[in-house]
Amino acid sequence: MEILRQIKYKPARVVGGYTDRILRVNLGTRDISVQGLPPDFKDKYIGGRGYALKIIWDEAGREARYDSPDNILVMASGPLGNEPGFPGTGKFIVGTISPLTDTFIDSNVGGHFGPLLKLAGFDALAVTGVSREDVVILVDGDARTIGIAAAPVYDKKTDEGALSFGQRLLRDSNGGEYSDSLAAVTAGQGACNARFGVIHSLFFDKKRQRIRSKQAGRGGTGTVMRAKGLRGIIVRSSLSKADGNNAVDRQGVRQAGSQLRKVIAKSDPAQLHLSAWGTTVLSEYMDKFHIFPVNNYQYGHSPDSSRIFASVFLDRYFSKNIPDGCYYGCNLACAKGAENIELTRGPRAGDRVDIDGPEYETVGAVSCMGIFDPHFVMEYNWYCDEYGLDTISTGVTIGFFMECVQRGFLSAEDIGYELNFGNMEVVVRLLPEIASGEGFGRVVGQGVARGKEWVAGKYAARNGTSEEAVLSELNKFAMEVKGLEFSMYVSRESLAQQGGYGLALKGPQHDEAWLIFIDQVYKEIPTLEQKAAALKWFPLIRTWFNATGLCKLHWIDVRNPEAANTTEPAKNLPTLAHYIRYFNATTGSNKDLDDILDDSERLYLLQKLINLRYGKGTRASDQVPLRAIGPVYFNEYESRAEYYDEWLQEHLGTYGLPVSAEERHKLLLEKRTESYQQLCNLVYEKKGFTSDGIPKRETLEKFALMDEQAGQLLSEFMV
């Protein structure tokens, strides 16, 4: 690669989980600098999501958009990332201004990139500016150099693919061989043309002897990366990963890790079997409880769902007897993959490829399009990865347009071909169109929020009606909030999950408040008060995981048997105690759970302020589509009429049910909408917000966030 700019540097030593250094790269000016952090910075903002939030709050102006030179692409781990002695420590955060939501988005991703960046001397990398040509950033902790290089030009097939390009890049950067001392992030062709492009985290898996990938999938992080002219980032460090955080109390770290591994080894085989089946195991649970998205969330169950349950992928595709952790030391090992799979459809039909996944969310994205073919799931997974597209947003957006056709809002003439639920061939046709920005794929690549505007314009012009009236109808089943497409859970039978989606600051992504299991499956938060309390507590503890560099699955998806003896089993506090001991042992702190929650609340409020700055922070932005609340159309009501009538009778008290099914359906939607608004009121109160969802002055002052910028925002919104 042609080096365009390079500096020498001295890697900072990791001490107590931190280097107290941020690497700054401006691609427009090609300036490279190392920023030292003040001693109290990590105490206030922790790492990961916290560092990304603080940098963007301070430096991205109100006019910043995803493709602005002053938008910042932040990649940051946290103090607990990079510890093979504790499970699930390979995570890092990608934070930026989203092309979909036009406000802050962060996406949590695994692999080796975050740990190696820390070993190379940096807690975070912050990229600004826009390059005039495609470039690659090179961070070499061994050679002690940081450079910007012209992106290499390979063959056309390799250049277009996020996976192919990254694999070649890693091999060629190491003399033709792969090494676990190198990792990369890349973005593909789809990120150039769709708003939901992903960033791939690529690393060498010694057990499989191949490059594997994880994705920062939500919100268009890859689209931002390619808008900056950035094709990839390579980081190298040969420092030992064992005890790589140089913990203050190494014995304490080992003890906490050993205790958590014992819980996982004992409990996971008796519960979800994530170590055997990966997250695909959730498909069967979701379908059983009518949570599995079918035909754009019209239904939560299908008689065909069993065709894509976990056992199918384990029997036919997943490589068996290979521990599949995202990073060293993880005995949950749920990151499944498959080798030598033949593609039977699309432009690469006949090729044999290695596939990482599918995760549950990808399986749900395919059922959302009405498809229940396991081999298609594998192919869809690979094509989205190679093009660099978010499997969730892709599937939900296509599902939305399929329903627009179903309900007469779009025709084949509008699209150029038939687009109907269950049609695998048309999806395979659409994927390269989305990636290249051609044909109808150019429209689909804009996502649901912008797609419904396009549909409304087409339909209104053809039928002589107002676009506003059409949008009102489309909004009922356009599955997005704040511009982000829903992740793959049908929420209409879980009030808590409705709030988890609507009140999530980044939009309806389950990593902020995944409450559907404890609400709808375990029924552990039955009252409105309990649901509202959960909608304050769970986002805060999940924020902490995203700030410290940890995977949440070991805590939330593996229930510690001792949790049953606590007053709130859903919080899984005995396992959470292992994490707090690990944090204190690593950093030398002496924090308890309340301290952890306070640290997280500061970050949560900072993200709320950023949303306000970009116009997405009020009650209006927390409203969910009607389908997230109840059955929009009569066919949906009929599919679960007995259940819905029972719910309605419970909420009517002594009043009898209406005689006609149509009247019961209408009343059901009214009552459920009322319940959602009541939930919002109670959650806002618990969070210290006004009834319009604005943080009160005293709430911000408690966390020392009432600076000049925050004060100006409050004065604008509190009329």
C-alpha cells in the first residue's frame, strides 16, 4: 500500500484497563495525533459508549450529519475489554451520527479489534474529515507507527466485498499469512449506497484457521465509514493478551472469571444451550410465545417456523465440536459459523463460501419476509455480510415494501417486478440492487422511514389523495422508531418491550432494553409499576456493559441458579456481582451496584441530550407504530382472537365485551394505546423527565451535566 502519511509513536502501557490515550485521525487533512486524557475522564465516561458520547457531544456540531466532515466515527473498547481470564471481553463500540436516525448511534461488536487497539496503546480511535480518495488506516503497535495509506486495488470481486477485501487486506499486511496479532474493520459496497451499511470486525480464528467476522450492524456505521473515504483499519500488536489489562488485582480478576465460567458451564446446558446452538435457539422460544416476526410483524408464529429452528442449522450447517467465542476465554462460545457452503442463488451462485452466523436476528429478518428456508437464511446471511448490509434493516425494509404491495399501496409497475412475501428469488435480486444503489434497490437502501415517504408520494399521485392521509396508514405498519428499523421481536403482547423499543434512545434495538423474555415468557414484571421500573434499571445496566467492553449474553441469557433466591430474579444479581468484582479488581475501584448505575445514568442522560440536539429527544420521538402495540388489521386480530379478547376483558373490568369482532378489535387498539401512554408517563417520572420526555434541570445537575450547551437545549424545549 502507498503510504500517504505516517508518524512514529510510543504505545502507552495499559494500566488498570486503560491507556488514557485516544488516537485522532483527520482524513481530510491527514493529520494524525495522540491525545492524552485527564485523570478524571475515565471516571466520568468509563469507556466504550461513554467515550463515544462525550467526544460527539463536545465536538460534533448541531449541523453535523452522517456524511459531514465534522461527524466523528469513534471506535472504543472499555476497561474490561481484553481479558482472556474473564468470559466475553472482546467487545468494542462504534459510535457516530447515524444515516438512518440523524442522531447518535452506537453498535456493539465483538472480535479482536478492540483488544488489539488497546494493546497498541489506545482506549479509542476517533476519525474525522473526509478523504479525497479511498484510504486505509494502519495502527502498528509493533513497529510503533500510525499511517494513512491509499486503499489497495484488487480484483473487482474482492474490491466490492467487505469480507473479501478485509481477508485480502489482513493477509497481504502480514506477508501472505494470517495472524491473531492483527485485526481489521472494513465496510463494503453496500455501505456506499445504503443507509444501513455495517462495519465488519475481522479476526483470525486459530481453531478454524480462517478469518471470521462480527458486525457493528445497527444504524449505518459502515455507511459513515465509507462516506469518509475509509475502506478499512488494520491494528497490530504482538503483546500478550493474557493479563493484557494489567489489572490492579490480577488474582481478583481470575477469581471473578472462574466463578462466572462455572455458572455458564453449569447453567447454559440446562437453559438456552447457547454454547451448542448459538442465538438461533431463540427462534423456537420466540415462535412458541408468538414473538417471532412473520410477514412484517403481522404474526408472531407460523406453522413453517420449525424449518428454521436451531436444530436445523446445527444438523446441516454449523461446524461441530469447535468452541466459538468472539474472543479468547469465552466459554459461552455462541458465535456459530459454517464452512464450505455452496451458494445456490444470486450473482455468486456456485461459489463455496465460509459463513459466520446466522444469529437469531438474521433468522428473524428472513421470517419477516415470509421465508422459511434454512439454506436461504445462510445465503442471505453471507450476501448481506459480503455487501456490508445490516441483515435486520435489510429484512425489515424489504418486509415493509412487501406489505405495501400486499395492501395495494405499491404495484409491480412501481417496483419493476413482483415483490411478495415468501419470494426468495426476488430478495436475491434485490440484495445486489441495494448494494449497488440501482433500480428499486436504491429506494430500499434508504430504509423504512424514508421508504414510506416514497410510497406515500407514489400512491397519492396515482390516486389523487393527500400524502398525509397515506402516511397515516403506512405509519401503522412501518416498523421503525426514530428512523431505525425494529429488531426481531413482536412486541404487541409485551407492554414492557413496547417501551423498550419506543423509549430506546438509539431507536428500537433490543440491546438497550430487552425485556420481552422476562415480561412475556417468564412473566416476572406483571404490573405497570414493575415494567416502568425495569425500563429505567435495565437500560442503565446495559449502558454499563457497552461502556466497559463486555458482552451481555453471559449475564442476561444465562440465569444464575442463585437468582431465584433474590427478590428480583430477572436482574440476575448474583452474576452481576461477578462483573462488579471484575471491574473493581481491574481498575482498583471500590464501587457497588448503585455506583455503577449512577455512572451509567450520566452516560444515558448525555445520550438523551444529544438526541435533543438533533431533534429526536421528545415524547413524539418515543411513539411506536400501531403494530408494535396491537393487531393493526383484522387478519392479525383473527389469528389470536381468543388471546386478545381475554386481554380486553381483563382491562374492561365488569363491562362486557362488544358483540361484534370488529368492535372488539377497535376497542382493543384503543385500550392498548392508552396503556402505552400510561407507561411513558410513569417511565418519564422515574427517569426525572418532564411529561414530554425532557430531562429536568435537577436531573442533569445531579450528574454535573448542566453545561452551557445543555442549558440552551432545555431553554429551547421547555416552553
